[in-house]
Amino acid sequence: MSHLSIRRPHALSHAEAHRRISQVADKLTERFGAACHWQGDLLRIEHANVNGTVRVGRDEILVDARLGFALSMFRGHAEAEITRILERELEA
């Protein structure tokens, strides 16, 4: 397994950042069948190819994930795609 850690600052209100990350989680569930559930400000994501968390902080988002074997071969692409999604979704 490969580990992925991404830190992305944001200038949104905490509630708005939470709402936007929740929308991303809904898309993950719909598109890939990922199981996503909130525990306060921590979003837990479970899927056959990735298990991880997204923490919504006051001024940053922290993504911490363990990639399964298949996805770990594309770690660089996965990291770039997650970063791109965060940049797009967290624009003020």
C-alpha cells in the first residue's frame, strides 16, 4: 500500500468548506461507489482501492489516504487529480 497526504489551504468559512467537501464526497459515492461518512469535521472514505480521511479545518483541508495496490501504481496521477479537485472546489 502507498500513502498519500495532501494539505490544501482555503479562505472559505468553515461551514462553506465543509459543504463543498461534502459535495465532493457525494460525487465519489455516486461515481465510484465509495462509502463516505462524517464524524464531526472528519470525512471517512472507504473503497476497495482507497481508505482515508479528509479533515476540514478552519483554514485548510487535510487529505490522508492509503492507496490499494492497483491505485498505488498511479499514485502520482491520483495525487494530481485530488489536488486539482481541491483547488477547483475550494476557490473563494
